[in-house]
Amino acid sequence: MTLALENMEIIENQANAAMDHETGGSLARFAHSLSELEAILQDPNPRRPVALIHAIEGGHTIEGKLENLELLFQRGVAYMTLAHFFPNEIVSPTFPWPEYLQLFRWFQDERDLTSGLTPFGEQVVEKMIELGMLIDLSHSTPPARARIYDIVGNRAPLLASHIGSFNINPEPYNLKDWELKKVADSGGMIGVIFMNYWLMPRDSHRGLNVITQTLRNFINIAGEDHVGLGTDFDGFTEPPSDLLNAAQLPRLTQRLLAEGFGADQVPKILGGNALRVIRQGWGKK
């Protein structure tokens, strides 16, 4: 827990040190609450800072203590991904890679796809709803996700921040169509991951076409108000060769328009839906 707080401070210090020498303003600014986020977004200066928010990947961070969850929320953490690579006190994860890429046998011993949300995990979900910290389903096992849908219902918007479609690539990491509907019914959002091996069930270096295919599946099932981009560019895995980094995102915009996605849909996909979910689900005013 101490390490998590120290990492937050390091990240903020590094971002705040990135100064724009022309204007004397910071290139990026952390928003620790909705009011701070809105202040940045409403800044009329065309060179206003990029707004950053804190999120946590892996519920092991709270070390099995609800008071740690509340402390991180008060420090400005907007959402938490309950699972990551290894089991924690809250939930069990899926494999970090698809079955055909399992190179290390020690991951075999760590995964149990029949394992769901723990009793403490149920307390964490309830506490996150109470606080207004968004719940991210990514990496959790299918039984754990099913239990979270039952607990949350439509009381809070759910996130699947970086995920693929089971309908396109039948891996347990990816969401089935009925799950997409559950996230939409909660008012939440599904963010498409940009990693080839979650996007498609075959070996390929190109994935831009499968990103748009996945987005179309998400929209057909969940609706255009509940889809977005999850990228996972900061992960250590392989993105599509035709969309390697954020500088190439205009390629996706062009592809969406060329494939007939509406001019009103594209802004929602590129960030509008994510912002709506943050505004509706983040309880730190």
C-alpha cells in the first residue's frame, strides 16, 4: 500500500515536471476529483493541459483492507481493475495471455477459471459502489464477472476498460455478448483492447480491421453509448503493426468513417462515452 501511494506521487511529480516552455504551463495535470477534471476541461486556453486521472490495475494493491481502498479513493483514484496477472484477496484472474501463448508453466498453477469473486471481493465491490469508485472487470474470471453483474445491477456504471469480443475471439478473457449487454445495462462502457492476440484467434501482425470489427460487435450488442477505446498501449504486449501507438490513432478515425460509422458515433467512441462514465460513476466531487 505504501508503494502504491509512493508510485502515485512519483507519477505526479514526473508529469508535473513536464513543462511547456512557450506558455510556462504544465503539459499535463492530474485531476483528483470531478471538479478538478471539469476545471481542466473547461479551460478556454487552446493549449490547456491534458487531464490525467489515477487508476489502479490489480486489487492486490489494497492488501486485503477496505480502509486502503478508501484511502486510495480519497487520494483521487477513479477506478480499479479488480484482477491482474495473479490471484489476490478479491478475485482470480484469467491467463495474462491466450492459451496458445502459455510459455511459462507457473501461470498454469495460478489460474482457476472456476474461481469467482471471494467473500472479501464482494465487500470490495459494495464499498466501491458506496464510494463511487468505478469497477473494472478486465482480467477477472468469467464466474467473477457474473457475480459482479449480479451485485452491481444498474446501481453503478461498470467498466471493461481493455477487452475483446468472445464472439470474435473465444478466449475467457473476452466478454460474451450477454456480458456486453450487462455492462450497457449498468450504464457503463466497454473499451476495445488493441492487442492482436486478444482481438483475433489467429496469428497476424495487422489488427486495425479487427478493432473496427470488434467495435461494431460492441455497438450491435451494447449500443453506441457504451463503447470506447482501451488500447493497452502501456502494456508490454504486441499491438497491431498498423496501429502501434497513440500518434497513429487518426488511422482508426479514418477507418471508422470509411467503414460507415456515423459522424455522431465516432466522437463517442474516441472519448465521449468514457468521459460520460467518469462523470456518472466517479464519486469524488
